[in-house]
Amino acid sequence: MSSRRRKPREQSRILRPPAQPTEHGLAREPLQVFVATPRRGVRRSTGVVLVSLGFANPNANPFFVRLRQQLADRFDLIAVGVDYLGTRAKESRTLTPQLLDQDALIQRALAGEPSLGTAAGLVGIGEILRVLVGQDLSREFLLVERMPAQTPKDYIDFGVIQAVDLLTALHAVREAWPKANFRRVHIVASSLGAFLAHQALRLAPRAFASVLDISGKPLLGEGYLLHGHRRKALMDNSNTRVSLDNDSPYCDTLPLSLSSIDLRNQLRPWNHPCSAVVRMVTGAEDDLVPLEHKRRQQAALDRAGAHTELRVVGVAEVDGTVVKHAGHGLGAEFYQLILALGTDLLRDSESPGPGEFEERSSLCLPVSGGHYTVHYDGPPTLAFTSDCP
Amino acid sequence: MNPELIRVCADLLEVDPSLLGPDASSETIPAWDSLLHWEIIAEVEEAFDVTFDMDQAVGFQKLGDIQAALEAAGVESR
């Protein structure tokens, strides 16, 4: 119910742990970790939930601010969002139908329109353009200096740094609230954020009690950010310093051949069983995440020792309120879907044993042109070793 | 309709206030997406010094619903 007298809407703060440097020496700003704590206080029972948002969903948007506070209060959790896309607090808007016209957007970008973001007055566009021209998300991996010859494996490279950012945020929360219950660490995630959730789970399989993956991409090489021909057009732009092998799934047009997805390779770094319950929710008519891909991901996760559940939302389940369509779930539906499909996980599940942080273990992760090693001695650190001659 | 409510929404949606009647919604205003909806809620709360519960605000389907909630909270409609 509404109240005429205002009460504190949130108990929130922003942590700014240092971000991982890249092997290229590219400077990175400190992470922005948005944290909401239960208004009744953090107790020994209080757990953590990482809220990993979809592409261009800004943490500072009032919906996500309120979502984190709701999760904190309702489930006795410290709710955490990480700006893996570099969104700034003032950038509080999201995609609009105009911005979804990617063809027009790309043409304007290629024409070198310098004030595109400002002129549009809409946020998200800067992020989109950075992604499109490989200047942010992919620059660490795709710069020609390191990989003059791209390999078809380049799609497995994406997301490593962003996943370490998630673990860094979790570590920062542990330092800020050391008496909270870190057997209750969950991830709720959508779309690109769910892709990153799986990456984080891959890096820290015992750190999490549950993962609720809503419309998550198994891999990013399937036309997720943009269709292949668009990316190729950008890569051909002489203003960029990025190149991609034509055999890369990044360059495929939709639909990507399933034969090019090698989830076993993606999951190879797992060196011990995953403790999390992984509940994947996907729309039967999701054209960004084909159901068949999700089924293959589930099979691969099961083979890797995960406890998975796959819930397919068909047209018959669409009720117009909680489930508004059987397509790719985005935006503010996230809240209702979490309540409808994740309440039991957030309330009841705990991880049984020590997490990577207690073990001080490390993990080797092969990527194109070398491998990463993640160390958990303190805040997670990432080191790249080149296998190139 | 409350003129301040209209003003807040028109500013955020960047539309002519005349388009914002009680039935205005994401169906009639293309810019009114699910996340901008929550910016509207936050701005309305600020402007009228009220607080909506999240579960309540999830149910706001059109501008008239927000107006009704404001009236229930004691805000005059004009």
C-alpha cells in the first residue's frame, strides 16, 4: 500500500574495490558495487545475492535499486549489483525502441557521429557502442597486439574478467560484513548477466548455494549482442583495431550452427563439483536463447557435476502478469520471475562446504592465445600467461 | 488528472502532456518501457512525498492507476 509519509526506501551503499588490471596494462576504474542490506540489519543469518543484470540494464535504475532492497528485506540477504559494463550512476535509463534499431545505430556510429550518446540523451547507447566497436568488453581479448591471428576459440574468452569482477564484489562484501552467512550466497541473473553468472560459477563452483538463470545465454557467440553481419561490418571499419577470424562464432549469422558450440571445452576448467543448485528458466519462444542450446547447456552442466533444473516457459504458461511472454525475459519482469521461480532457492538453500575463498585455491582457464589463472588468496586476482611464441 | 503527475511523466517520457490521460500506458506511449516505468514511480514518489510498495507499483498498468494510488495516499487529484 502507498504511504503519505515517506520512509527510507533503501539501505544502500556503493563499494568500490579495485578492478583487475588487464594483461595489456589497460587502466580500469574501480568497480562500482551496489549493495542493499536488510533494513532490519545484517545478522549472522544474512546471506548474499548477486543480482547480475542483462545487457544495458543499469544498476542505478530505480527499478534495480528497489529490486535489490526487496530481495534484501524479503530474504534476509545482502543484495549486490556489479557494473560490469561500466554504467555510471547518472546513466539511469535503458534501451528504448529507437536504440533497438541497431542497423540505424551502427550506421550512425560508423559515420563517426561523435555526439551520438549525448544527442540521443539516452544511456545505454554508450555501452552499446563500446561493445559494438570492441572498445570495452572485448578489447582485453581482441586487441590485435595479443592475438594477431584469432582462433575459432575466441568466444570462450569473453566474460572472464567480468566474472572475476563478480567474485571481487563478493569478496568486498565479505570484508565489509564478515559475520554474515557466506553459505547463503546466491546469484539471480538474466540474459547477459546470467551468462556471466555461469562464468562466475565456473570460476568458483563452491561459492554459491544457487543460481537462478533467467533467459541466460549459454555462450556469447550466437548473435547475442548483435547479428554476425553487423559485427563483421564493424570489424571491417578501419577505425577499429579489432580483428576477428571469419570462422569465429562471433561472425556467424543467426542461427549459429550448434556444432560450433563446445560446452565441454567451456566447462573443462572445473576441477571439483559444483555445489550450487542451477535453475535455468527459458522461454519456449526465446529467439535469443534457443531452447535446444539451453538443453545442451543443462546436459553439459550435469556432466560437469552440477545440480541443474531447466524450466521451460511455454505459451500456455503465459499469464500476462508474472510471465508476460514466452520469449526473452528482460527488464522489470525480473522481479516477478524471481519471486515466482526463485523464492525457495533464496530462502532455503545453502552451500554445504567451503568456498574457494576459504581454500585459497587457484584455477587455470584456457583462452585464446594463452590461459588465465585465477588466484583466491585474498581478493580474486587474474593473471594471463601467453602461450604464443 | 493531477497536473504535477502529468508534468513529471511528460518530462520523463518526453511526450506532449496532452497524450497523458488516465489510460496512458506502455501500450500507448512507446517510450514507456518497463524500466522507465520505475523511473516514473521514483519521480512521482519524490514529487508527492509518498512511497509505493514494490508489489503495489508492479501492478500499475496505466497512468490512471498511479493517480488512484496517489489519491488513496491523500494526494488531491487537482
